[in-house]
Amino acid sequence: MDYVWIIEIDSFCCVVLGIILYSLFRNYDRQTKQRYYMKALLMGVISFICEINWALIEGKILYEPRLINYLTNAVYYVSSILMGYNWLCYVETVLESNVFKKPLFKAIIHIPVVIVIAGVIISYFNGLFFYIDSNNIYHRGNLVMLHTSLCHFYTIATSVHAFVMAIKTKVYVKSVEYRILSMFLLFPLTIGIIQIVMPNIPTVSAGITLAFLFVYIDLQNLLISVDTLTGINNRNQLMRYLGARIRNESENGSLYVFMLDVNKFKKINDTYGHVEGDAALIRCANALKLANRHIKSFIGRYGGDEFIVISDIENKEEADSYCQKMTDELAKICEEEKVPYDLSFSIGYAQYNKSLKTIQAFIAEADKKLYEVKKRREVLTR
């Protein structure tokens, strides 16, 4: 085996993961999911460092005592399984899995970690996973594949779960995020095949690094498309989505744009402050999410206190019912949270037709209907 290859590749992987870790640490927001992601990265770095040290010993580049050789491999085995464990915790937190909150599930996901730690300790005495001979040479034990299988168990389970959730969810942003997470396994699996064909080239570490890098870059790109306050799509993503829908829409299509405006939002800001104003916008976004949880709709913040929902609706009667549903969900939230002020929507909508040649024209038509609704509301409240 060419140990120089291992040292070079793993060193490069450590640098890449270190850069991602540093970037996350600089923007650390103390969310539970980010802590798990950072721990998974850290475990990856530690496992690569151990592999580098192992290559230095095995390649006779550096002499280290037999005990150090054992500890190097022991830490590698434990950090590898902890990397998988923290990745599972990260994904399940992002998926907002109800199962993850159950004590039984939490106990089950610790079992592979406990097995590996116990196996590493036992290996010192009988070589269960690995052993170091009298010449200070590492050898695999009879149950070394158990460790590999347990590590893969975490990544396979999370990838499958994320993929299923991506199909099931009706929220566009979450669907994209879940698909990104489901692809994590693709890189170690694909590149691992190369190592089977060319066993002297250590490609698994490169596959793991590429997986972390892919997820990091894609999630960062997704954040660019998400409104940071409300967690729904921002205006840029909204325009891209609506443009794509218009290009593929037929003359007699059922594409509707709903434009929503928060009533008397300036008064809320002036009376209760901007922090409460932000909380009001978050409640509005949550109401839209709840109203659309069983419908494949696109929800976006258009700007300020204006939101846009894009959905496929059969007719005007269904559109009116849809407006009422969004209004009712906001009213429920306000009642549950005992909001001390009137927080409600005015909603205008438009159905797409070929005379609306641009995105702006389509939105303007919905905005025109919104203006009419607000004028009627003002007359009624005088």
C-alpha cells in the first residue's frame, strides 16, 4: 500500500473539513442541528488525523510505541462511528422527526456507538476489530466489518428517511433541503466502489469529505433563497419559481397567485416595537405553512409585510375557500398565543392566462385585486 497517498489525501480532506468547520464556527447560531453538524465534521477530522498517523507508523515514516498505535486505531474506530451518529442526529433534527424525540429511539441509536466502544476495548485483549502484532503492525480482526456496517447503518438510515420526507412534504423549501440531505450517502458509496477496484488508493475519506462539502455548499445556496426571518422562500426564489411555472403553464391552466398583506402592520410596529413586528411576520408565515401543509404550494415573502402563495386551484370558489383557510389559520395562532392586537390578512388573487405575458404582470394583477380588498375593508371599518 502506498502510505504517502493516504497521508496526502487525508491531509487534504482534513483541510477541507477544517475550512467548513471554521466557517460554521464563525457563524455559529447555537441551534441544536448546527451543533450536531459541527460535531460530525469534528469527528471526521479526528478520524482522518488518526488515519494519517496510522499511515506514518505503518509506512515506517515515523516510529511510535505499540500502545500509541493501538490508541490511534482505537480513536479512529470510535470517531468514525461518532461521525455517523452525529450526522444521524443532525438529519433527524432538520427533519423535525417526532420519532427522534422518543426515549426508545434515542436509546436505539446509541447502540452502535456502545457496541463499537466495547469492541475497541475488547480488541486490546483479543483482536475483535483489530490487533497490533509484536512488530507494531496493524491487522484487521474477524469482526472489523461489523464496525463498517454500523457506520453505514447511520448514513443509509438518514439518507432513506430524508428521501422519503422529501417526497412527502408539501413545503417547497423543505423538499429541496431534504433531497440535499438524502444525497449524502451517494459520494462515499460511489467513491468507495473505486477503492474496491483500486484498493491501494484510499478514496473513502475523499468520498466522506465530498459529501460534507456538497451538503454544505447546497445548503448555503438554499439559505440564499430563504427569507432569514420567516424561514420561507424569499423574493428571488419566488421569482425563479413563478417564472418556471409560467413557461410551462397552458392557456386553461389552474395556476393562481395569492398576494397577502398584513393589515395595519405599521401600527403594530409603532405601538409594540419592531421586535414584536418581526414576531407578527413569523406568525403570518407559520399560518401560511399550516394552511398549505397538505397542499403542494409555494410560499414566499415578497417584501416587508407582503407574502405570496402560488398554488394550483380548480376554480374561483376553491380560491375563496383557500383564502378563508389561510385567514383562519392565522386567527387560530393569534388565539393560541393570546396576541394583544389585531393580526390579519388582506388577500387578493389572480388566475394565470396568456395575456399576462410577464411575471410582473401576473403579480400586478393579484396586487390589483389586493388593493380592491383593502379599499373595501377600509370602508367597512370606518
